Amino acid sequence: MNKPKDVDAAPLHGVVITPHEHLWGGKSCDVPRSIAVCPECGHSLHVSCNAWDEDTGQPHGADLQIDCENEKWFDDDEDKGFEHRWFQSDWQAVVDAVRKWADATMD
């Protein structure tokens, strides 16, 4: 599948979607590495939209959930993943970049 030259599209299960579609209306997708990576371990990120404007579908910036693909969850095997600290000082620039990329509200 060819990506349009002027679009920094994000793949979601093999489907290429444009920047204004990637999270609008409650979708989720991978964050392009050119936008942001995990500030703690350098792995790729995934973002979900948990709230959006009913009329336009525009994501609410305060309701984006950003997860690292390498984050260790409580039910994972002992060897899997990396425990993240999630300090705002580490993550704020990432959150801001993902909000801007998603064209989310900044409230």
C-alpha cells in the first residue's frame, strides 16, 4: 500500500489513515515514530481517543491515552516489558506532540 507523499499517515492493522482521521471519533492507532517515541525506553507508542466532540469528532486532548508498546503490565510475564514511571517531566513533551499531531483540543 502506497502512502501519499504529503501525509504522515499512521498504520492501524495495515490500514493507512490520514492525520485528521487517525483519532477522530474515538479511534485508536500507533503514533508515528517521527512524531514521538517513549521517553523512557525509546519504543513506539499507541494512542486511544477516549472522548471527542460529538458534532465534529475532534479528539479532546485531555482524554488521549498514550501507551508504550514495551510497557510491562501487572499480568505480563516477568521478563516482558519495562516498568514505566510516567513522570510528567518526562512525558509532557510527548503528550503535547501527540495532541498536536492528532489535532486534538488543547483543553
